[in-house]
Amino acid sequence: MSVIYASAGDTVTCENGHPICDFLEDVAVGKIPDLHKQLGNWRQPEPQKGDLPKDHPCAVCGARWFNHPATLGVTFHFQDGWRFQEGKLSCA
Ligand SMILES: [Zn+2]
């Protein structure tokens, strides 16, 4: 059984709620190997291969929507806040 981190159609937003892109498929916790395949419907220019998403803040306001803290893993921001790989799920 894998725990879902994001479901197809979940919208990634910046910290101020601007839509950035959508998840195109269900992604299990710890299974974020190909962001270019898993993210789509970009509302701003898509980061190119080799670019780090964190170097592409919200095009509207400059806020972050992606983080990769060493101890927490890949972290995206959604309408309801930052979704951590584990912290969020323990209360789901
Ligand atoms: Zn924004």
C-alpha cells in the first residue's frame, strides 16, 4: 500500500494562493522521480530540464511553491498550505 502524496488534478499554488500547475497523476509519497512528467497545466513558463523548480517562483508575486529542505524531501505548496511528505499524512 502506498500513501498518496498528491492526486491527479491537485493544484500546486504559491504561498499566496496563485495557481502554478497541476499534478497530472497520482503520486505516492517518496515517488517523485519525474516532475516534468507529473506536473502540467502550467500557468507560467514551465521550468526546463535541469532547472530547479525553486528557481522559478510564482510569476505573479514571486512567492515560493516548491521547496526541498534536506531533511523533509520534496515539498509542494497547495491551497491549504505546504504539504510535507510525512507530516501532512499523519493527520490525514
Ligand atoms: Zn503568487
